[in-house]
Amino acid sequence: MAEKKYLVEPKKRFSSRVENYIKYRPSYPLKMIDFL
């Protein structure tokens, strides 16, 4: 039986996407965090 893509370890699956996640991840002003 062939290994299905969703059964691959998450670390292997997402390792190639970390740079883009860090680059495009939203940031929030500290005042907004205090407000919430």
C-alpha cells in the first residue's frame, strides 16, 4: 500500500515551508494584545 501524503510526519511535511511562514506571518501591535 502506498504511503498517503497526510500520513507523512508533520516535521518532514512542513520543514520546507518554515521560511515563508516566518516571512509572511502577521504581527500585531503590543497595544492590541493588551486590549484583547
